[in-house]
Amino acid sequence: MDSLITAAARSLAAGDPLAALKQIALRDDAPALALRGIAMAQLGDLPRARDLLRSAARAFGPKEPMARARCVVAEAEIALVSRDLGRPLQTLEAARATLEAHGDRANAAHAGYLEARRLLLIGRLDEAEGTLNGLDADALPPASRAGHRLVAAGIAMRRIRTKPARDALDRARLEARAAGIPALVAEVARASRALDAPAARLIAFDGERLLRLDEVEALLASDALVVDACRKVVRVGTTVIQLASRPVLFALARALAEAWPEDGSRETLLARAFRARHADESHRARLRVEIGRLRKALEPLAGLNATQRGFALEPRGTGAVAVLAPPVEGDHADVLALLADGEAWSSSALAHALGVSPRTAQRALDVLAELGKVESFGRGRACRWMAPNVPGFPTSLLLPAPLPSG
């Protein structure tokens, strides 16, 4: 490797792409193309960076598998940033195996870290954690070690485990400062602010207030019966009843929990569950059927008693009843929570992360666009979506994650 390539690589490692380009901007050999691609990525020109890296991979040819694998890893990182969750990330595992076979511990570990980031993005937390635990973190440079800690913090936040998240962020802050890259320091600072920001609203008989993630964790660990409107579950401690696929039952459970310790009137329950403005006998009959289903579903945690006005929730234990709601509610809040990371997403990537069909994701984006909450740029397959001004504060409780099971 010649001196110009070495100098450019050192500049890129220090987060100075302009200095790197001064060394190699006019060269078109394979190593220079690869470094130029990384430099353009650091400058934010991701399409140009991707094209340069692909050209570099072709220029290296099959006789230099390790160099080609490094280009694949770099392209995968660009794909992750640009929220392209398709082919570039699907080839990451093969590139990682090639790097490990050739003894490139640092880039192999970096490939594993990128895979963990992808898994976190789509809510596959157990797999993300397993990938992180299998990495040789000591082989990573400080910048990648900071990213490794950020992924660990993200996993802990989505699992509502505040102390591990804070510990990981503290270590990420140290690694980012050691790397000396301002953009990375800023990323860690944003993650720290997200941990300290309100994560949910507590709605109880004595009023309503905002909760941080550590307060949410304490509430879920208590003996209170919690109707969680973020994850669509009802729980007491480690006993969890999932109602995400039964929206009418969840709407009734929430209405009754908000009314507790008083009863919920039939008119209120009909309006909340069926959006009925004028109740007739068919509505009342349907309400009785749904209340019977809810009574059966909640039987381990609470009873439902008929009253003169309607129905009342009766917890089995001695704890209170509370509703945990997003800080700002509205349709398609999970889409806004993903877009709140400031990156430009395709509708297909959003669908993949949320586990819904592309058409469902597109309908949600169209509704949010009409409300002025998201905006798009580009056309066709190049169309990307962003949330310029997310109202309130997005919460990690709305991001993709397995439903809590205790």
C-alpha cells in the first residue's frame, strides 16, 4: 500500500474525509476507489459512495477476496444508514465469514456489529444481543466500539431496562471521545437524551403525568395492573395478556382502566370500542358479548363487574390500576417513532421493520403526509420518507420489539 493510500486511510479513521480526498481524489485504482467511497459516505453523499464502493469491489476482482469483503461491509454500512434493508445487508454474513477466514478480526467484528444494528432496527432483540455477545469487541477500533455500546443501549431501552442502557451509554461516551469524531459524540448525546426524555404518559385515577423510562420500568415491576397502550398488553408484574390482535377488547380494557376505581358507563364504552354515537339495542348486545370476551381474557388479572351504569374493573391483587400511553397519541405512531431517527426511509424498509405489508406501510405514510407529519422526496424506488417535525417526543416503547412476556 503506497503512502497516499495510507495517509488517506488514516484521515478517514480520524473522521476527516476532506483530508483523505486531497490524497486520492484523482485516482481510480481499486484501493483509491474504496477510500473515496468511504469519504463520500462520511460527507453524506450516500448514492455516490455506494457506486464507488461497488466499482472498487469489481476492480479488486476475485483474486482479492478480503478487499472485496471489506467493500461489501462498507456498502452494507451505507445501506444501513440509508435504510436499505435489502440485498446489501443480506450479503453481510458472507463477507464477515470471508474476513474471519483471512484473519481480519477488526473488519469481521465491524461486520458483526452492523448485523446487530440491523437486527435492532427491525426489533429482533434476542438475535441482536446474541450477535453482539459473539463479537470480539476488543478487535474493534474506538469508533466501532462506541457503536457497539449504542446497540447494547438500544436493546436495553427497548426491553425497558434502564440501568444496562445507561451503563452502555456511559461506555459509548468514553469510546466516542477516544475516537475524537464529533458526529459520533453527537450521536451518543442524542441517545442519552432519548433515555432521559419522557417515554410514556401515566393515566391513573389521580391524574396524568409523564414518565421517564426508569419510571416506566418501576411501574411495570410493581403490583399495579397496567394497561399498556404502547404495546397493547395488560399486565401485572410478569403476567402479561396480549391484546394487540384484539383492538376492541383493548379499547374496552383501556376505557375501564381510565375510569377505575369508578365504573365505565355503557355509553362511554360503546363510544370507545365501536365509535357509536347513538347506542341501540344491537350495540348493547354487542357490548355484552365483547365484555364477556374481555372478562375471560383478563380472568387471571382482574374481574369485570356489571354496575347500574355499566361495568367496573376489579383487580385481583391489592395494587392500583394505571394506563401507560404514548407521550403523544395518534394514528400510526409506530411509523413516526421509526422516522424520528432523522434518517430517510423507504416504505419497503418501514414495512420490513414494522412487520407489515408494503401496502399497509404506504397507506400509513399517505395518511401522515396528508396531515403534514411526514414528507417524501424522490420518485419510484428512490422515494424516501422523513418526519421533519415529530410532535412531542417519540418513545422507544413504540419501536419494533417482541411483546413483553415477563
